[in-house]
Amino acid sequence: MSTQKIGLIQTAATGDLDRNLEHTLAMAKQAIAEGARILCLQELYRTPYFPQYDGRDAAPCAETIPGASTDAFSALAREHGVVIVVPLYERTESGDYYNTAVVIDADGRLLPPYRKVHIPFDPLFYEKSYFQPGDRYRVYDTRYARIAVLICYDQWFPEAARAVALQGADIIFYPTALGRITGAEPPEGDWREAWETVQRGHAIANSVHVAAVNRVGDEGGIRFFGSSFVADAFGNVLARASSTDEEVLVVEVDLSMNESVREGWGFFRNRRPETYRTLVRRLPPGKTPAASGYRMPAEWEAHDAIWLSWPHDRVTFPDLAAVEAIYIDMIAALRRSETVNLLVTDEAMRTRVTAMLEEEGVGTGGVVFHIVDYADVWFRDYGPTFVVNRRSGELAMVNWTFNAWGEKYQELMADTRIPLAMNADMALPVFTPGIVMEGGAIDVNGCGTVITTEACLLNPNRNPHLSREDIEGYLEAYLGADHVIWLKQGIAGDDTDGHIDDIARFVDERTVLCAVEENEDDENYAVLQENLAILRSSTDQDGNPLRVIPLPMPGAVGGEDRLPASYANFYIGNTVVLVPVFGHPNDEAALTRIRQAFPDREVVGIDCTAMVEGFGAIHCVSQQQPLPPREG
């Protein structure tokens, strides 16, 4: 039968729990006498709204299931053949506490309880101090209708209403405890009007009936505004209770309207779930770059500077002199392209490096020295990620946590302090995600797409508490990239667990150079073929297919102890591209391929055989600082 009468019981609670039970029971009997077949009580019907006080002992207000409330209303339901929703403060056998609604079917059976999912913690609504959150939504097949219950704060989350509507709910009940703070006028507007409006919106968007039942009366600092109401499947208010008085509101509803509205407007038929991935990502806490209008620019966009750290550790680089020569070549190629910010450990190192640059005819023009205590040179990974505000052009930095690639090198972990040491002079806005991330693990096209690897970002030695979806949420929130392409494994010998900057690199918004091993017997062959296949089937953030250009590999470098040598570890400067080469026949083929990708830049090959002994090359030791767009 599609036509049913529902009854909402709106009361003023006192401090006497037994009196509240008996009084509500009497009002429920009145609703039954008026023909109601589905009854719903208000949130925490038996108790005052104690969560307006933080840190009180509310245990005396809690009850078990079964318990006094469910016993009384189960008997009433069985006697009269009615369905009753009983919201209460639940104490479980394990000692956990929940804000719960018990649905009792018309034969008196207790159905599985719904536990409030969304828990607020705001002035006069300190619910997190008292309630554990529930972890699921429920839809109940009762004798008279298929119903769902969502509790108070749940009403502000459209996802909850959509979830139960998709599960087939005919009507959503919202038991509530909401009022106005005494003596305060909220600047955002009238809470009662917003409360009703959002629930009417749920009714319209989901083509379901909605019934909201609130309490009345003054309790502490809150004046509860009642106004319990029932809306049909197009949001029309069928009846509304008093804003000040107790009331039994009995309303007849025609649930067949749900289907006619849903079919007529196509709200479910025309859904596009494949576009809703963002809805199920856990948003990182705090104010994030993306929410503040920032994005990470692509590497080929204009730079203000490059950041490097001068090499000094002979454990990392057995042939330190050869690596210093590589740095001189890099600085010589870069200093007319962009400012070179160079970290040195002390004044003595600065004097020595200055002399070396002058001796080689490079000089220090365009080089800015910064004396900082650092352990090693891997600036891409321990340095900040720079982001730029889309509207103002303001530069900011993301200060990730660096844990030396899964705590592999304890002596390097202190380099996580470098971004804040830099910012003592730069004074930029800083966003601190509080998660482990390295710059070499990500590559962006500046338009909303980021490439990374599962082997690195999903490795339990980084952020074991975060899921794949959580990581995607952080990438979106801190890079402004809402589309993630996940490749699989990294190359052999890579102690970073698979950094993307040895595998695949964006060279424009839709074009990726992808490392490919041609020798089928090489251990990198299958891994890189798999990554190539993924990229070829991937799109950018707008659904456009990527142009994927194979980039050869330099074969096995390092003898028995394979080193992570890759031509993909290039750095894109303003006017030059620095490419690591390794004295391999493929060097020239790789340089040619990269020149084709960057016809407007000089492509410079630098022999990095000595540098890759430290398990990295040019991109690993560098970090670009974007040039904010100039006004006008």
C-alpha cells in the first residue's frame, strides 16, 4: 500500500529520564490513535541534550539495546502493529557509546541499529566527546515501507541521503536536536530555515519523502526550535509542527510519488558515477593549496630559479671530484637560464666552490649561495614543492615529510628540515600536509594530471595509514591535480622504490616521454613495457588520450650492482634541458628524442656515470622554483 500515515513525536525533554520515556510513550499512543503506522521520536528522545557541555559524565543517560526504551516501544509496536524509530544514547557491551536509532518493526522485532555517522564538535554541540561514529547506512524493509534513518548532523551531508536513496529507501527520517544559541544571531543566517531547506533539497534530489522530527524547549544555552515537518518527493512541505510547543504531527504520505518524480526528472537514470571519484576521497585536514587557489606548475613553465646542494659526501659519491665536475657543468649550462640557488654547508665550502667555478671559467654570476646544514644532495626529494596561486600569482611551498625513502638511511632523515630552513629567508606561505612524499615521486602537466607509481606511493614504508584514495586526495589538495595516473614499478637499482622521474615525464600538457628497454633479456624490459601500456591507455584530466613517446634506456650501468641509470632523469630549464648520459650507444638516440620534444630549448647531455653511483642523477638533485606571473 503506497499511502501511509506517519507520526512525528516532538517533545521537550527534562532531566528525568523515566518521565521522558513515559511522556513520549503517551504521545506515541496518541499518534497511533490518530492512525499513524510509522512513528519517529526525536534524537536522544529520553535525555536532555547533554552534548552542549564538553567533558561531562553522560554515562547515566546511556542505555543498552535491548533496554528500557526498546522494551517499552517494542511492546507498543507489537500491540498496535506499528513501526517505531527510537533514537537513544547507546552503551554497548564493550563500553562504547553511540548516538543510535533503533527501528522496531510492527511485530516488535528490533532491527539492526543505525549509529550516527557524522559527528560534530562545535560550541554547544560537542558530540565527539560522547559518541563514536557509526560506519554504515541502513535501509529497513518494514511492514509498511522501506525506510532509512539519518540522525541530525547527517542531514548536512547530501552523500548520506543519496546513499540510502540508492539503496531503495522510500522515506528518510531525520531525528534531530537543533536550536538557536540563546542570545546569539548567527552571521550566516537562520538555522531553522537552513535546516528545513537542506532536507527538502534531499527530498527533491533523491525523489524520496523526508520526515524530520526535532525537540522543543530551552535547555542550557540552546532554545530548540521544533518545527518538525514532512516533505514529499518534490520537497513540498506537507505539514509542519509548532516551533515552541510539544506536538504529535500525523501526516498521510503517498510514497508512489517517489517513482513518478524520479522517472520524470531522471535524477537516478542520468547519474554519472564514473565522474564522482572525488566524492569518496578523504580530504586532508586543514587549509590546502588547492582550496586556496594554488597549483603545481609543470616543469617546462617559466622558472625564477633552480635549487641545488653542493655534493660533499664520499659515501654517496666515491668519485666526489667527478661529481663536483658534473655540478660545474650543470651550473655553467643553467646560470644564464635561471638563477642558481646553491646550498653549501659552511663558509669554507662556499669559498672553495667559488674558486672552482672561477677556475673553470664559469664564475659566480647568477649563483646565490645559501649556508645550510644538509646531509646530502637529493634536493628533489627533501626540498619543498613550489606552488603558484592561480589568481594572485603568489608563490608558496609545500613542506612534505622526508623519511629517506622509507627510513633506509637514518643519517639523511634530518634533511626534512631543509624547506623550513629555506623559508627563514624566503618568507613564503607554507602548507604542511604531514605525510611522507618526495618530489621525484610525482610528475605533473600543470593542468590537473599527475603521474606516479604504486611501488613508491603505496609502499607501506611511506604512509601505511593512507589508502590509494587517500593519497589521491592529498595529491589533489596539495598539487591541484585531480587526475592521477598510476604506473606500477620503477627501474632496477632504484633505492627510492620506483620514482617516476626515472620512468615517465610530461614534456607538454598531453605528451609523455616514457622509458622503454629494448633488450627483452634485461630485467627492466617487462616492467617498462607494463608502464608503457598503462600510459598508452591513459588520458589527461579532460579525457584526451596522451601522446606517448618511447625513450630508450642506457642498458645496465654499474656492473653486478645495477644502478638506476635513466635518460628520463632530465631537468627542464627555461632555455636548456640537462640530460644525464652514460657513455652508452643509446646516449645520442635519447638526446635526439628529447630535442624533438623541446625544439625551443638547447638540450645538453652531461655524463652522469659518477653521479648515478649515488643512485640518482640530474633531476634527483635539483628543484625548480616557478616564476610567478607578472601583473599586467
